[in-house]
Amino acid sequence: MAEGIAVSVHDTAPVWRGDTAGDALRRSVDLARAVEALGYRRHWVAEHHDTPALATSSPAVLAGAILAATATIRVGSGAVLLPNHSPYAVAEQFGVLAGLHPGRVDLGLGRAAGGSGAAAARLGDPRRLDFGDALRELDEYFAGGSGGVRAIPEPGTPPEIWLVGSSASSAAYAGRLGLPYVYAHAIVGGGAPEALEAYRRAFRPSAALAGPRTGVAVIAVVHDSDERAHRLAASFVYGQILMRTADPATLLPTEEETAAHRFTAAEERFVRERIGPQFVGGPEHVAPRLGDLLRRTRADELFVLTQVPDHQARIRSYELIAKIVSSL
């Protein structure tokens, strides 16, 4: 990899039409093995609920399977959505992971719900803690206990805690706490340089971190040809259209189904808006844009989300991205 820039995976375990959630989860494990061999630093899994097209409802469980199938890559959540959980339960779950796999476990945290309001109402701590209070309680468990209660097991090397967000305010919040921060360009494109600068300005050293550490998470689909890369990327965006307009419970459409669809003008505009700020195309087109983002953000780490229906093309995309970053 390029000196000073690590490359990592962000994974949502997408479920394509004709497959099962089990197929998607097994592909996540297979992907982790592949990117470990390519030199990726981390494999993070997301949290979504009440969304059949995304199988990542339980980051700790999936992270455990990936840790067991790999040897060196760091594995964790991107992100555990803390409002959905008791801090005590999260500390216990990630304490088990860190006990089994010391020095390899990350705990990325976010503030969103990651699903429907009905699902969110069935999750979480009945105390409904403020995010800051929940984060402090969680941190206390990894430091020996909170309110006279210990989270067992207590790993010798606790998980590395990160915050994940998509605004300058969330970045500054992470900086004030002295925690590493990932900006979700994959969700809100264009705001990463300002957010990460806000993080650096606000940063205060902590027991966890002596100096700023930043990441930027992008959607990227890279293939040997621009045409194939865009065709692959269009399937997930078409799936988003279907979930928003036709069937929230749909699985994601195949490449062939997407190619056969006649997009309306509004749908074409949505595809352009979703793909435009991201990184889709052949290496010669993606490399300069990706290099520009990394220069402008000065991010230490690039997290890449590649959601395509062809699993081998997905692995190929991560292979090409590794080569791009190594050449920057």
C-alpha cells in the first residue's frame, strides 16, 4: 500500500435476488480471506435491521465468523449503532471477540438506527441513554467496570474504539474525545475534507490516542473496463430505487435484471447522484479522483464499500483498488 495510507473493507453483506442471507454472509467471510491476502488492514461489517437486502443485523456475530476464518486482518464493526444496544451488552460481545482474538478487534460506533422505526423500538437499552452517556459507560466497562458492574470477559487488549459519522459536528465530537474517526463519504459525498479538518482542530489527546487518526469510507467499484464497472454498480443503486419506491423488502436485483430495466429520467438522475460522488470505473479513471480525495482529506485510511452482484468481480475490484492506492 502507499506509504502512510492503509486500505480497509466496509461490508454490508448485500443479498442479491436468487441468493439467501446465508449466501451473503458466507461471501463476506470469503471476501475477508481474499482481502487479507491482498494486504488490507481491516474488515468492518455494518449494522442494518428490518432490511432483507442487507444481512448485517449482528456485527458482533459476523465479525466472530470472519475473525475465526482469518489470521492477521483486524475485524470489527462499521458501525455498531449504539442507540440500538445496551452498552453492557456491546462490552460483553466485543469482550468475547477480543478475548478470542487479542489485538485484532475494532469497535466502530455510530449514532443512527440503521433500519425502520419499528425495528429500533424493539432494540436498545430501556434507559434510552444519550449517546455520550452510553459511550462513556461502554468505555468504563473496558476500563474495569461501570456502576459496580463488570463486563465479562475483560480482555487483556480491549477492542479499538472508533467513531463513524457523516458531518463536521460528529467529527469534532470524536476529536474532542480523542478517538479515531471515519467520515462516511459513502453516505454523504463531498463533506470529508471539511469534516476531517474539523476533527483535527478539535482533537485532544486521550488515553486511547496521542494524535489524530482519520479514515474516509467510500463506495468504489473498479473493473478492467469503465462499462463493466458502471454496469456492476448500477445493480445496487437500482436496488435502492426498488426499496424506496416499490418494495422495501426486496432483495437486490441481478446484473441482468438491471441491464434489462428501462430507467425513467428521475431514476437516471438518482443513479447519477448516487454514483457521481463515488468511485466507479476503470483504474485509469478512478485513480486520479481517489488520489485527489486522499490528498484533500489527508486521511490515514481508506475504507472501501463495494456492493456488486458478481462475487468474483467484487474481489477483483478490491484487488484493483489495492493496486491504485499502492501507486499513489
